[in-house]
Amino acid sequence: MRSLKRRILALTRKRETYGIGNLSEPPREGGNVSSLRVRELRRARSIDQEELVVGLEDDAKILLEKLLADDDGDRKRYMISIFGMGGLGKTALARKLYNSGNVKRRFEYRAWTYVSQEYKTRDILMRIIRSLGVVSAEETEKMRMYAEEELEVYLYSRLQGKRYLVVVDDIWEREAWDSLKRALPCNSNGNRVIITTRIKAVAEGVDERVYAHKLRFLTFEESWKLFEQKAFRNMPCGSVNEDLNKMGKEMVRKCSGLPLAIVVLAGLLSRKRPSEWTDMCACLWRRLKDNSIHISTVFDLSFKEMQHELKLCFLYLSIFPEDYKIDVEKLIHLLVAEGFAQEDDEMTMEDTARYYIEELIDRCLVKAEVIGRRGKVLSCRVHDLLRDVAIKKAKELNFVHVYNEKQTSSSSSNYRREVVHQLMNSDYLCDRRVNKQMRSFLFFGERKGVTLESYVDAITLKLNLLRVLNLGGLQFVCKGSISLSLPDVIGELIHLRYLGIAHTGLRCLPATISNLQILQTLDASGYSNKFEQTTDLSNLTSLRHLMGRFTGKLMIGKAVNLQTLRCISSYSWSILKHEFLQNLRELEINDSKPVNRTAPVDWASFSKLTHLRVLKLEVEAFTLTSKSEEAVKVMGLVFPSLESLTLVGSELEEDLMPALQKLPRLEDLVLKDCQWPEGNMRIRAQGFGLLRKFELINVTLHELQIDEEAMPSLMELNLRPNGRPRKVMIPGRLRAFAQGFYITCE
């Protein structure tokens, strides 16, 4: 009997270790992260659901009428202010209005920007310009060099004569709006501006023509509806009994109608088995403040329940500035470099890091901001109140130090990470003490005229054990040098896993960079960076992600770990040993001027890239090389994993459609500025079975025909060919979401 009990206890421990629950119960937190299918199902469920805006329906109706009202005889710019305490749902309501179909149809231009307590007008203007979506990525990069006044003039000219809607989220003082409004024309086109703020005086005082709308707390019925939608989503139908409902309602009442507290509580309980709700309820009762459940209380419990690596990932979010739009790809690279994500038999380190981010989103601790293919989160954001508790926890654990020029108080000398959000003074690094404990130094923002040698020298001298170094946004100048290059001493940082030098104006990399043999990510992206000389990275065999404008010769050797390569010239691609790139997931080949040499690109060069998911080609000469009939037969074998394909500026020698429409996993297809052979394009029945997005921009065509049963999964169709084709035929079912030019629908 004792032996049997020991075996039962051992099995119970193993179930908890590996996250194995009863078939009728939801998955439990803390288990193995290797179940890819469970992860994909959870992501599809959490992302595909429309954003829940419970209890704000009446508010949305009132404000939508204000947005769409056609004022008789007075169509000057009108403002709407949404105000209330943090966590009430101001941003969620503004987002619901912003994404309304009627609003999209009424306003030619729409833009969204965040402000926060510490703001720079120049950054706000840049965010509005990017959000408008009328400027190319290359032009946007050029604008990084513009002064604030130049951005003002540019934005004003873009909006002049247009009907626009601009949302300015999280304003803390009236001066922030005053510094911005000069760039927004006050014409008679019926323009609207929405602001959100916690401060009533700001809401009512921003303009004479303003409607100030105060958000209320949720009623109990609304609170319970919101809680139900999130807390019970993992539970099978019929498993929510009366006792569970009773406990849930008791906890919801203590949230006092604050939506943020409700969703964070629901996110915590959604990961609990029904049998564990009693213990969780008791824990909350012991931590009540003023007879209410506070956000900090729920966060503390949620944080305590997390596995160690997930705790580190959430604390890491405290490095980003307030209201910062966090690029998930960059965050993943940083988490991997910090050593917070490990690989296993099924998942790479990057997959594991993404899993952790999705876990935080599932817990309602992080908000998915931009969502791409298959529910993939591209950017995220942390609510101010949750960021505050994360910062507090990070300070308690000495996890990170945030440098602020306005606060000169001394900080602990044994922190492992330092982050700079505001501009660094000229003596910042030179005067600091050596901190041998520091492993990460990150800069966020922009600063012009930084002397390259002094900063890099100080870093290598005093912080030579760094794993992560991000200098992106510092506009470097170099004394007595025509070609701006990182100093040779960068090669002394031999422990680096991540080197971020995006938007720094660099032109070349020194030979000593070959010393960084465990470097995983080199981010040298940005329009101001252009590497026209030979760049030799052959010794960097640990490299996993390489981004930059490498218009000169690029040598990467046996890069068996490389997953991301953006971007490389066609000539450099032609001389690489492609058999060593079998783990490549994303590839961009770009011959945008100027490039030293070019070479034809053909399908054969991709035959070894069986894991490739994203391919972008901006090249002139592009061929199949083999006969089209043969290409059609083997296309699924050459690209078994390809999900996104973009062709820009190519003169195609043969019709690619018979081959492309056989790609088994293709979801996005973009053809832009291409010369199509003979000007005839046909997409046949059953072609592109999984395609969700098809863009045809400035492609020379005489005829375009999409058969009735082609593209059965299509969700987005944008047809803007060059000139006016003689014949365009698309199925009637595609008409509802077709954008651009088409003639007949059959």
C-alpha cells in the first residue's frame, strides 16, 4: 500500500511538472511549452476574438454620432475628449470608434498617436505621419533627420484640404496638445480630433470646440459579462457550476467596476482549474484594500503563479518607455540574447520567446497592438498601470536601472541592465564608474551629433561583459573620417549576443567584428545606414538574425543558424553557399540603388530553403530557369513553408502564376511595379487555396482573370494595375472587400 501511494504521488508530481490536466479541465500554467498545437489553438482563439468593449456601447453610440455629425454651416475642426481614471477603457473606446466602418468611410485620412507624461512633440508628429500610411518606409526613414518644424510643415501640407481624424491618446497636460495643433489644419472639411486623458481640466480646456465625455465605472451586470467572456474561455461547455459562478461574482463585486482589474483577474483565473478557484478566492480576500480588489493585488498573485522564465519576460517589459509600441520581433531577439528563452526538440529559442509573449497576452497583462498573418502578434503594448507595477517589481529585484537626466540621484552599482529613455548628456558614459555586473545597455529614442569613438570606447572600457548593446537611434558623427564605421574596439565585446545599431548613420563595419563569435542578432537596419563596402561576417557562425542595407558584397560563410536575412544584394546572394542556409525563415534580396553589382535571381537558388516563410525580392532579373511545367510540379517541394511572397520591380520572363498558385502554405502575395509577360494574368480554380491577401500594384496588364473557385480563403484584395486593362474579371464573392480598380464581376 505504501509503495502504491508513493507511485501515485510521483505520478501526481509529474502531471504538475508537465502541465497534464484532466481531459475536462483547462490547461494549467507552468507546464512544458513544447505543445505547438495547443499554442496555435490558444493564439487563434485569443487573437481572432473581436476586442471586447463591454459596457461602453452607449458611450460609443453617442461619440460616433458626434464624429459623423455634419454641422450645418460650420464644419471646422471639432474635438472629442474622453476622460476618466486609468483602467476604465478610454483607449479601448477610442480604438472602437477609430476602427468603425462608418468612420473609415467618412475620413480620408486617419492617424493614431500616443503622448504619455514624458513626451517630445517631434516623436508625436512622426507617429502621426507613420500612422497615416501615405509615406513609404524609405521616406519615413529620411524624415528621421527632419527638425520638428519641418515635420510640422510636412504634416500640415499632407492634411490640408483633406478630411481627417486624429486620435491623441493619453494626454497629461494641455501644453502637449498646444504643441501639436499647429500641424493639424483647422479647415472646413469636418475634421475630428479625439483625445483621451485622466484629467478633467485637460479634457475640457483643450479647445473651445470640444465635447468632453466622462467614462463611468461598469455596473455589476456589465462587469460580470466582461469577466465571463475571459475567465471561462478555457473551460468546456457545462463545466461552470453554480459554486464557480458564485465565487466569481463575489470577486467581481470587489473590482468595483474597473475594467482593467476585471480582465487581469479573469486572465489569472482562466488558467485555474475549478478546484483551485477556492484557494485563489481566499488569497484575494486576505489581500483586500479598502474592501476592494486592486490591480496591484491581482498582479502580485498572477506574478507569483508564473514560471520563472515568464516572470523574467514580464519584468523585461519595464525597459520600454511609457506607451511604447513594442516591436515583438525585436523583443524576441532581446529575450533570446538575455538567455530567457531556451530551445527544445520542437521549438527554437525564438518560438519559446514568442510563446511567453503570447502567454502574457493571454493573461491580459500585455495588449496585442498589431496582428498579422494567422493571428501572429507583430507589436504589443503594456497598460500604464501594469507598467507601473512591473517597474516597482523590477526595482525590488534590482532587475533594471532606468537612467533619467532629470533625476541625478545615485543608483545601485550592481544592477545588470541599464536603460536610457531620454537624451544622454555628453559626459554620461565617460564619467560613470565601472560596473562589472552590467550585462545589458539599451538606448531608446533619438539623439543627433553623438561622437562615435567616445561612446563606444567608454562602453568597451567600462562595460566589457555586455551581452546586449542597443545604440539604435543615436545619430553618430565621426571625427576626421569620411566613412562612418564602428571603432575597432567593438571587437573587444566578445560576450555580445545582441548588437543594435539601427538608424545610426553607419556606413561600414570593422574587421574586428569577426571577434563577436557568439553574436546572435545584428540589427543595422534603417535608411541612414548603408553598407556599400565589403562586409565580412564569415566568422559569426552563431548569427541568427541579420538586418541592414548591405548594398556591397556581404559574406556570411556557414551561417547554419541564420533565420533572418534582410537585406542582401542579388550579387551577394549569387555567391553564397545556399546549402548552409537551411534554417533561413525570412529573406529579403534588394537591389535598390545604388548597388555595386547585380546578378539574376532564380528559383533554383532557394531549393535548399525548406523552412523559408517570408520572401521579398526587389530585383530586376528574376526567372524560374526550369520549364514552367516542371516548376509547377516541384513548387510545393521547393517552398513547403512559404507564407508570404513579395515581388517588386521585376521584369518577369515567364508567367509565374501556374507555379505560384501551387504553393501549399502561401497566405500573402504582393506584386508591385512588375512587368508581367505578355500582359495576361489568370488565376485558375483551386489555385491559392490558403491565400488571404493579394495585392497587385502598378503591374502592367492587359487582362486579369480570377476564376470562380480560385482563392477560396481570400480576405483582402487590392487591384491597382498600371493603366487601364482591357478586361478584368473577378468573382462576385470577392467584390465586398476588393479595393482599387476592377471592371466586371462574374
